[in-house]
Amino acid sequence: SQTIHQWPATLVQPVGSPLSLECTVEGTSNPNLYWYRQAAGRGLQLLFYSVGIGQISSEVPQNLSASRPQDRQFILSSKKLLLSDSGFYLCAWRLKKYTFGSGTRLTVV
Amino acid sequence: GESVGLHLPTLSVQEGDNSIINCAYSNSASDYFIWYKQESGKGPQFIIDIRSNMDKRQGQRVTVLLNKTVKHLSLQIAATQPGDSAVYFCAENNAGNMLTFGGGTRLMVKP
């Protein structure tokens, strides 16, 4: 079966520290992969999407970057976190339908 | 830019009543729409979808209606249960195969 894994579930990081969030999918190949961010009580904002290894498209200019080193691995990174980077980060993949991971709650302090 | 917008309300319904959650979209070229349910601290879960060549689709206790003339989408939940309490998002799929989400509606079910 097809599954998506996202970790960690929660993360508290100081301002200026680096970030690495990982997302992996199983049971499929060459999926479209997406990173979304959700501010508290708000909708989902698309940050990055990838249609293949090494292919990253950015939807909004920001303090974050994404990479896809392997077909089923999608990484969200930052060199120096800002307070405004706090939020709920969701990875998603699409074959026929979109499926979301369980999310990472990031708090920058 | 083109967007899907939910006027973010909190909808409060009595257990057993029917719920209707509405969504307006602006991209007339969108060909696929999805409703998601998100419980606190979790990722969105797929509920039901509809393609633009349809105006109604039914699932188990849920119905999605699409009115392309006025660019309106609605989710109807029959016999609402406490477990239906969550935030509901509509999303549209555009030509770039990306989802654009509305702002969400919180559904609260009173016992």
C-alpha cells in the first residue's frame, strides 16, 4: 500500500537555527511531492512542489528551501529560522489523489 | 491571483442535523475540486472530490455540489455526528496540477 511518512511530529527551534524536515513515501514511484505550510487557524499555503528528482518549484519567496535527493524523499530546509517560520508543515504526494502526511508542528522561539 | 476562498466561519450544528459548508472559487479553468477534513494537529484527510463535468457527487453521508455558473462548491453532511467536528477545506486543482486551498470552515457539532 502507499503511505507517506513525515517527521518529526513536533519541533521547537531557536531563531537563527537550521531546519530539516523530511518526508518519504512508500509504495509508489515518481510521485508529485508538495510542501504546504499552515499558520494557526488558517488555510494551507503551497511552498514547494516537485515532479521528479532534483526538480523543485517554489511558490512563494521565503526563508525556506526544498530538495528531492531521491524519488520518494522530499526535504524542507532552512539555514536560519525566523519567528515567522512557525507553523504546521505538511508534506503531500499525488498519484491520482492528493494524500497528506501527519504534519510537523514547528515553533520558532 | 486566482484563488479558492472560504469565508472562514464557525458552523455550529446540532448532532443529527444536516450540515452545509460552502466554498467560492474564482478560477473558472479549474477542473477538479476536493473537500478535506482536518482534525486538530493532523493532516487533511480526503473526503470527496468532484470533476468539473459533474454537478453532484455522493459519498457515504456526504454530498458535494458544484455550480460552475456561479463558481460555488458545497459540502453537505447528513446526520452530523460529533466525530464530524473538524475544519473543512475545499481545494481546487488547476492546470498546473497544484491544489489551492480555501481558508477553512470549522464545524462544531453540539451533542
